[in-house]
Amino acid sequence: MSSQRPSAWYAVPAFTFFALFAALPMLLVIYLSFTAWDGLGTPALNGGENWSRLLDDAEARASVWRTLVLMVVSWLVQTPIALLIGVWAAGKQRSRAVLSSIFFLPLLLSTAAIALLWQALLEPNFGAFVGGPLFLGDPDIALYTVVLVISWQFIPFHTLLYQGAARAVPPSLYEAATIDGASRVSKFLHITLPQLRYTVVTSSVLMLVGSLTTFDTVLILTNGGPGTATRILPLHMYITGFSGFEMGYASAIAVVLVVLGTALSLAVMRWSGFRQMSSQQEGS
Amino acid sequence: MKSRPNWPAGLFALVWLAIVVGPLLYLVTVSLRTRAEYLGKSVWALPDALTPDNYVTVLTGGFGQYLLNNVIVTVATVAIVVLVTVPAAYAVVRNTSPFVQKGFTLLLMGLAIPAQATIIPVYLMITRMQLYDTLTAIILPTAAFALPVAMLVLVNSLRDVPRELYEAQAIDGAGPMRVLVSLVLPLARPAIMTVVVYTALNAWNGFLFPLVLTQSESSRVLTLGLWDFQGQFGTNVPALLAAVTLSVLPIFVVYLIGRRFLLSGLTAGFGK
């Protein structure tokens, strides 16, 4: 019978391709973080120089802090809206189906398109809010403005996740609660939310890692400015590497990004008991 | 289950509708205004006349080349991903050797690798391979980073195929290649569609790899082209927004035709 089964060769092209262009770069970035390289010549080992420099780099520390602010505020803005709209859109009413097909429209735009659209919209002289706040030009609120743009872009995606999950909640649970005379709010709090807890975890991991690695939106909207008000960690890495030509040092920052991202995913999953998720899904 | 309308939620949904639609309306209406009107009048005021001129400006300004490059990158990326993942997913489901199973586990760990963190080594590799500033340079890493999700979706779908179906084919004397074509391909079709949509959207909207791996106009893709238009058009915001609108149009058409496929491709692997 074994000859009837596909040989391991069937998997070799996919594995090779992944190893070459995703896994190998992952290892190379660690190596490069111990080198000095200007992007043109050959990377030369320089011991732990990049790493000791990183520890003393006030700008890197500040960019980590901005990244954390961006992550937390994005999560706080996006999660409640996506959850409420997602549960609402899960309803079977025709009006809800029509409106939710409109809610998903931002998903069709590329990040570049969204960033350019919002940049024009928020432009202080000819945009939609002439005479209002400077938004991207005001160092005090630029980072929060970036959060708004990111939220506009990604809430529809998370709405979609919540809509799918809310539709999978067994109707019998609601029927029983209705017979008991439970209010709508109480049904949401005691049935919908607990049923959606694994979706909240999935959505939160994607959202937090997504904000950690936000790059193109900020590059186009502000390029890190005004001053360095929106220079978050991935942008700091990009500017250090591709504008400052310090590729070795930028690689050290990249390693920090990977470590932060992995730690974050693991922490959220562990803290929320994500491990039971697979068995939960198999049962449903 | 019939129930009375939920007014507060409905109101909230309408507010959200305005927030979603407002910027999109702005995008389309400003792209149809003359530059003079954009500079002279508030965007809230009704325009005197709408004009397609901005679209003409964009279409005669390199947009066609960028669009073509985008199509090439997207088609090639999707082709590579589907060609390598379908046989691999079949092997993962039907071949129990440690090489295949361990390899699959490693590949899934790739879900956690942020592409942003790899741009420097990818840049190093691409320049060493003499591929810098070519479309191939964009295609290779874009396809590689689509593999984990694609494999996850395909393997999950093929695991649902009852073992008896494979065994019946084997009794008929079908070799693995024939099983792949006559059993796996038809059964995995919805999953393959999901993979196609997910990969195509990523490739179509990609920004980071093109930014770092290409330079000249002949290998510029749409997203970078838009960014470049911003410099080229300066204060000609209506023309810039016409370019943005044009870049969204192909995906909008797909959305109108196959909303279900598009949405399932977007949440590939993360939702039901």
C-alpha cells in the first residue's frame, strides 16, 4: 500500500522554498546583527557592538515606547468596535447583510491607498477638517492620528472574524435565555462574550502583532515625524538600515522585533488558555 | 428568532457606516474635481462640475506599466504558491514520515515570523542573487511568506476528506499522481480558492518587499507607484486620489462578483 501514498518528494518544493526565502532570512538576521554592513560591501563581524549600542540608544528606547503606546491604544480602540459591529452584523436581517457588505469595503484598499487617502483627508489646508487640529502635523497627537487610520483599516477585518464566530454560537443558548427573560445586554454579556472568547484571543494576537510590525502606514503618513513623534520600532529599523546604511545595527533592531512579537503571541495565548482552542473547535 | 429591533445598536451601526463611507466618498468625489476647485473650494461644498481629467492624467502617467507589473507579480506569486502547496498538503495528510511531519510543523512556525524583520537579509540575498530591481525579487519572498497560511488552509481542508476515499482509489490501482488530480484537486477546490484569494490580495497590496527590492520605474508595482505619484503630482491631490481609486477598482470588481470568496480568503486560517 505504501507505494500508493505520495512520497516525501511532494513536500520538497514547498519546504525548500520556505526554507530559502523565509527561514534562512530569519537565521541570517541574527548573524547580521553581529556584523557591520553598509548594504554594499561584505558584512564584517564586529562582535556584540550593535547590541551594546542598542542598549544605550535613547532613540531606540523611545521608539519601543511609541510602539507599545500604538499597540495598546489600537487594541483599545479596535476591539470594542469590531466586537460590537461583528456581533451586530451576524444578525440574519437583510439590512444588516447590506450594511456589513459596506463595512468591509476598507478591506479592499491597500495600505498605501489608505495612507494616501487619509493623508489627503487630514491635510490642514485643503482637507476635510480645515481649521481643525493639525492631526499628523501635531507632535502631541500624530501618533494617535496614526492609530485612527490603522483602526479604520483593520476594524473591518476583525469585524469579519467576530461576525463569523458570532454566527457559530448555538441559537439554543439564546432561546433558553429568552425563556428565562434575560435582557439583550445580559445575553450579550453572559452568552455571546464567553462564546467568543477564543475569537477575542485570535483577534487580539493578530492585532497586537500587527501593530507591532506596522510599517508602511507610518512611512507614508508621516515618515516618523513630526520630529520623531511617530518613529515606531519597525520604522526606526528601516530608517537605520536603508537611509542610514547601518544594516548590521538595523538587524539587531529586527531581532528585537521578532523576540517581542513571539513573546507577545505566546503571552496572550498562555494567559488566555488558548491551548484548549483546538479541542474546542474539534468539538463544534 | 424574531425580536424587536435593537435601536441603540442600529444607531451605532449607522454612525459606523458614516465613518466607513465618509472617507471613501471623499476619495471618489475629490478624484472627480478639477485641481482649481480642490484648491479654491471646501471639500464639503458641492462641486460645480465633475471631470474625468484626473483619470486621463493618471492613465497617461506610467499607471499602465505599474498595473501590468502588479498583475505579473500577483499571478506569478499565486501560481508558485498553489503549485508547491497542493502536493505538499497532500503529502502532509497522507505521508507519515518524520521529514514531512516535522517539516510541516516548522513551516507553521513561519506564521509567527514578521516579514518586516527579514527585509535586511532578504535584501542581502536578492542582491547576491543578482535579482535586485526585478519583479522576480518581489515574487520570491512574497510567495514564501504566503506558504504557512496556504499550507494551514489546505491541510485543514484535506484532513476532512474521509480515509476511505483515498483507499478506494488505491484499490483501483491509482498512483499518487492520479489521486492528486482526480481526488485531491476537486475536493480541495474551495480551500484552493481561499489560498488564491489570500495570496493574490497580499501580492496585489504588497508594499514592503517592492520598496526594499526594487528601484526603477520599469519594475515598479502599483503600491509604490501610488507613493511615487504623491511626489510627482505634488499638490495635485485630485490626480493622486484618481490613481488611488484606479488601484482599488480591480479588487472592487472581484468583491462585487465573489464577495464570499474574497472575505473567506481574507480571514484564511483565522476564521470559519
